[in-house]
Amino acid sequence: MKPPPFQYHRPQSVADALRCLADHENARVLAGGQSLMPMLNLRIAYPDHLVDLGSIADLAYIREDGDEIAIGAMTAQRTIEFSGLVARRLPLMAEAILSVGHRQTRNRGTIGGSLCHLDPSAELALMATVYGATIVIAGPGGDRRLAMHEFAAGYMSPAIETGEIVTEVRFEPWAPGHGWGFTEIARRRGDFAIVAAAALVELEGDGRIRRAALALGGVAPVPLRVAAAEEALAGRIADDALLARATAACADVEPLEDAHVAPWYRRRLAPRLAQRVLADACRRARETRA
């Protein structure tokens, strides 16, 4: 299959890209192309202009910036997979990235492209949600920042205005010694998740949960933080009974329905996967303290 006709632009800087978007109507930004190109071939998208960010080297990096890890929007998923900094400071992401598509797609796919496509089952969108990432967006009026829960405006609908470009994603690592857990159920390895769950846990000296973060992907139009479960865990000693009670809130979501999976199945999976990742996170946190 071939895409509909379009004019191709390859700017060399963010400023050039912004000017290109401002000068052309019905323009789409091309990052890694792993989602947009199939959409073009299937005639789901009909841009008149395609603005390829692949030559903007300034948008591909992973670095520490104060208390945060800054990842350029054009950083390839494969680069994240092999980053020692990500492995040390964001171990949950280092684990989850292995479930993003296949090696071939991770070679080309980018973190910014994944977040802007905003598939509710995408693992990187789930990581941005559980870590409470900040999205940096460049536009004609300068840069602005959005928390991930503000950026994810709706189903495959990021809060990006016309003429804007995502340039960076910023993550705040959890303290050394925290625990993490990730799992997903997919029809085949590399497919988008039917349901995915991710958790982070910090423990007090007496073993009580200082704080916890729990997020679900694939069950709603956007990845969700399960605040009720996080609040139920705070200040308590984790055991199977507590985790079961806390994750029962995951069954309250109004799940997505598609041609492959009925809503009841997602509703049944969500609390079970949530309990699993929280148990893994608590176990890792305890092992680190031992």
C-alpha cells in the first residue's frame, strides 16, 4: 500500500520545524513513523505536508538535569533500552521498554512519537503516567510544560495545539531503594497490551509503605493513575490482603471495548495485574533494604 500524496519537509532545527508548520496548513509531524506511516497507508490520515524531525539532532538525548532525567522527544526507544542512566535511575522504564513492539520498531520509534500518538495501551505512555512525567512543548509563543495527566486529553488526543512540537519528556526518579513492577497481557508478544499495569513503591524503615504509584494502560481512553489504591496503601504494611483491597478499585474503571476483547475481560484483568505489580514492587523494595 502507498500513502496519499504529500509534500515532504526535513527541517534542521526546532525553529525551522515550527516555521514549516506555521507556513503550511494540514501538516503532520513525523517522528519515528512507526504509527503515522501505517495510518497514511491505510488512509486514516491525509496530511498535505509531512514535517520530518529526523534531522534535528538536538532532540535526541538522555541526560540528568538536576533532580530529573530529561529525554529528548526524538530519542529512539532502542536508545532508552540500552541506556545505563535509565537502568540506574528509571528501572521501571528499563523493564517496560522491552515490551514496546519489537527490536525493529524500537530502532525507529521515538518516545515523543509514542506519546503524541497516545495509544492508551502504549507502554511509554504508561511510564509517563506512573512517573508523573512532564511534557515540554515548543510552539510559536515559546515553550510550555504539561503534566502527563494534562497532556493526555483523550483517546489518542494529546493536548498539543496546531503548530506545536513536543521536544522533551522529563521524569523525576524515585529514591534509591524503591521497588517497581510491570506486567501486561497481550495477544502476542510485541502487540499492544490488552491491559498493562505498572507500580512504584517506597518503604519506610519499619517496612510501611511511604508512597506508592499505580497506573493502568489499555483499560480506558488514556492511561490511568489509580489514586484510590495509592491512598489505601500509604502508611501500611503490605501483605496480600492489603494489596487485594487496594487494587479492588481497579475494577471500577469503564473499560474500552474493541473487536478482540470484551469490557468485562479488561475489568477482570485490571485488579489482578495491579496486585501483581504492587507485590513485585514491594518485594524489590524489601530486597533492596535487606
